[in-house]
Amino acid sequence: MSGIQTAPEVRKGQPGFNQIHVKGFRRLYDVDLDLRPLTVLIGANGTGKTSLLDVFSLLAASANKRLDAAIRDFGGIDAVLTFERAREMAFELTLEDPKAWELKYDLAIAARGLGHQITVERLKGSRNANDVLNLAGSSPSSFIETNLSAFSHLFLGGDDFLNRLRGVTHYHTLQVDGRAPVRIPQPVRPATVPGANGEDLISCLYSMRETDRGRYEDVEAALRAAFPGFERLDFPPVAAGMLAMTWKDRHFSRPIFMNQLSEGMLRFLWLATLLYSPGLGGVTLIDEPEVSLHPELLSLLAALLRDATSRTQLIVATHADRLVRFLEPKEIVAMDVNDEGMVEAHWADEFDLEEWLKEYTLDEVWRKGRIGGRA
């Protein structure tokens, strides 16, 4: 396959975004959170897990000059401002470079009449307080590339920052109904990720098999670990430019087509493909990856998430206490609503859990309310 488009290039060795501050976005009235290679958000419904993922989607839209469209998709500025508390939402996102400088992006958006206005937008390098690129008012969709290129002459990380932010992708629960894209033959086309709806799952896997055998074998190894009867995937052509995909199980002589697989098998296949994909951006957001997965698969899922941090920065939202069992406190952020109805977020390793973990698993500690974010 030729002409494959990869994600924006990100320099090797860059650790990723290390802090975000959110003000005035839904229940995230004033949340300051350190970010790590794997950040797993836990908490009850309505505690801001998905809202935090949406913040990253909004900032990515800013970097891709789609800020206005993104706000419209959220229902307009009034739909995302903190209820009765704010007329402006503000974000501060920091990227730290291994060479001891950092870049900080500030964005503030205020309600104006029936619409909104960018009131603050700047990218700042910490080595010199004068190295500030002010963008507010320059464009309703933000991030003028010519100006950013000039800024990047001061800090080579400027391009890294923009590419990481542009590459943020939000993946929701995969649809697996009878006519879902993952269940039917697909057109063969350049693809380095399986698609948010699995619409490029076959093309992505076929391309990996032909051009990046190591990644493809990693996907198949994950499938064998999850499903002991699994032998291989095949890609029979069904029409010009169209491929089906089959699953060969050692227990059966005939291959199994995608429309015959269970929801859990399809979702795990898609997740494994996604997490090994060559086209992952700088930040990957996944909402509820545990849906339909048997509890015994969650330990493997945790290992796949952890391994994927060598390829992307992962932010995951989950309700599954069984998934939490296979994670570590340094990978978990507990989100709660305080007495004023606003969200508070804390890393689990900020709590003294050493004695508790001698007697209980981490998910049991969570259920007992020792780290907040109660299920």
C-alpha cells in the first residue's frame, strides 16, 4: 500500500504534556492536574471524566483551526461554561522538554452576546519571559502557523507542541451493531489507525501485515493471549478494492467472519489494533475501553495500555473497578464532586495507601473510598 499518511511527527524523547489547568468548563470549575504517560480517570458518573477528555478535544480543535466548529458541536459556549458560575473558560497546557525548557499554551474564551470570543491565546517559552507568541484576536480559529513558525525558531519545541496537540484523538466506545463498519467488508485505502468507528480496521491491519510485520505480530500475540483458540487473521477479497476479514480459530475448520464475532472479541481486536497502530498521535483519549470485555481480559488491557505509552500519551476514562485492580496508584486519577458541586481531581499515589495495599487490591481500596472517585 502506498501514500499512507502518518500522524504529525513528534520528536523522540519528548515526554508529553505534563500539566493542565482548566477553569470554567462544565463542572471543571478550577482543576489543576499533573499529567503522566498513562492517566486513568476513575469516578462516578458526573464527576468530569469525559469533560476532561473533551477539554483535550477542544484544545486539539484550536490547534487544527476548528475551534469555532468544536464549540458549536458542544452546543455553543453556554452549554460548556460552568453552570451559573462562569462567563469565561480558560485552559493552560504545559509541555516540558527534556532539555529543561517548557512551553505553555494559554487559551481563554468568553461568552459574547449569542456567541464567543477568544480573549487570551498565547504560547510561551519559559527560558525567556519575552519569548511569548500572542495569538488572541488574530484568528477566530486560532494558531496562525506563520507566527508559530517564527516562534519555533526561538524554541524548536514549538513544532512538537503543535504536532502533539493536533494529534489528539478521542475514541469512544466502538459501535458493534449488525451493520457497524467493523462487521462488514471495507474498502482498501491508506490507513495507519483503525478509525474511531472501526471503519479502517481492515485497511490498518492489512497495511501493518504487509509493511510493519512487527506491529502486526504484536496484535496477533495480544489476540492469542486473550483468546487461546485464535490462530490468525485473513483478508479475503470480496470485490474490486474491497476486503473482508476472517478470524481463524483452531477449534473450527472454517474461518469466522467479523459479523459472527462477539461484541467483546470485536472491541478487543479494535483496541489491540489501535494501541499498536503506527498512526497514533501525541495524545490518545479513550473513553470506557472496558465495555463488553470479560473481566479476565482486563489485566491484558492494562498491560496493553501501559505498553502503548511508548508510542503515545494515554488519557483513559473508566468505570471498571476490575480494570483498576490491574493498575498502579501512579496511573490513576480519582475524580469527585465536592460540596459545591464542582470537580476535584487527585492522583491516587498522593494518598497513603501502602498499608491498605498489603491487605486489599487497588480496586477494593477504591470501593472503600480511600482514594475518592467512588464507583
